[in-house]
Amino acid sequence: MVEIYISLGSNINRQHYIEQGLNALTDAFGTLTLSSLFESEAVGFAGKAFYNMVVGVSTELTLAEVAETLREIEFAHGRSLNAKKFSPRTLDLDLLLYDVIITEEPAQIPRNEITTNAFVLWPLAEIAGHLVHPIVDQSYEELWQQYDQNQQQIKKVPLIWARVNKEI
């Protein structure tokens, strides 16, 4: 079993697609460790604000199988095959970490966005703060504490997920 961390994001019908993403990830991987849900401005384009969070899970799937599963979930929830990198999203799933592996294929692991975007780093630090980034050799909690938190506007918002029947 390996520990993986996945970021979820949506800026189209945000609450609905975050909940649908959580349901699909639970169906695919089992029990999830959830960060808080955050609202942040779109990065790289002018658009509606995003909801973002990070989930952790243990899996026996290979890196390639995880990447394919995430892609299938995105497509099943309205992701276009030809979607531009910086554009509105129904559901965006990015594999952030796959154990301590460092690779570029079939996905960039660890994702560069971990150290550059508050909406990835803060939720990752919440649920995996003790883990050490395999390239920069600092914990995610340390990286969050050093991050210029005025750089991006981000705030916690309530997550109501019917599957667990409680507010997170």
C-alpha cells in the first residue's frame, strides 16, 4: 500500500462537483482523509472562484493506474478532452504525491503546484503536514509556514458532504 494525495478543484457548480468528486474517489479508493474546503480566486485566467481541497488515501494501484482513474473520473464529470490548462472546470483532479516517488511520467510527481499555490499547499499541510517534500526536503507544514500567505487570497468554507452526513 502507498499513500497518495489528490487535489480537487471546481469553479463550475462548485459544491455539486466537489461532492461528486468525493463520491467518485471514495468509490475508487475507499476511505478518504479530507482537508478543509477552501475558496480561492482563479489562477492563470479570469474566471469564477474555485473550491479546492486535498484528500489522502492508501492504495495498491500503480501510479499509472491512479493517473488513469483520476482522468476517467474527470471525464465522467464533464471534463473536456481538449480543456485548456487555465480554464473553468467542473472537476479538476491532480495527483500531488504518490508515496515519495519523483517522476515526470505518467504525471509530474510531486506536483509543482504544491509549493506555488496556497490552495494546494494549505490543505496538503492540514492533512500531511508531517510528510517531507521529496525534492525540497522540508515538511509541508514548514513549507506552508514559509509561504507568502498574502500572495493568494484563500479562505476556508463549509463543506457539506451527504456521504458522511456532516459538515467538515
